[in-house]
Amino acid sequence: MPANPQSPDGKFTILYFASASSYTSRESEFLPAPLPASKLFETLEARYSGIKAKILDSCLVTVNLEYVDTADISADAPTIKAGDEVAIIPPVSSG
């Protein structure tokens, strides 16, 4: 994965890890900004049908390296701005 891909103007970077990367067939991509955090999962579901139930409902999300409580994302949640970095981090198991 490229280290910290630079977002083009008017976009934010989204990084996909583990099963999120497998599901999307991408390690990262750029999405249009601004985007209300409350619309992130809806936006990803529109791009990758089924991702919400299979990946997003059990993942961690960071925005600029700060964890976001996805169970508490409401219409009042902050907006993801151009240049921000969002990471989708599914649970990892070891054995």
C-alpha cells in the first residue's frame, strides 16, 4: 500500500485494510469531499453493494488517525473534509 496517498483537490483518501481491501479490490481510493461522516457507510454501500453488512457493521473507522464511534454517528457528526484520511479497519483474528 502506498504510504499516505495524497488526496487530489476536493477529495479525501479512504484506506481499506484486510477484508475491506479484499471486498473492494482496492487498498485505497479518493472520494469527493466534503462528506458528512453520517453518510460514509451509505456512500460505500452504494459503491460496493453488501459491504455494510459484511464489513462495515463490524469495523473500526478512523478519520485523520482518530477513532470514530460508528455506533454513534448521527446527523450531527463531523464532516469529512478534502485532504482528510479515513481508514476502514475490519476485525483481525489470529490463531
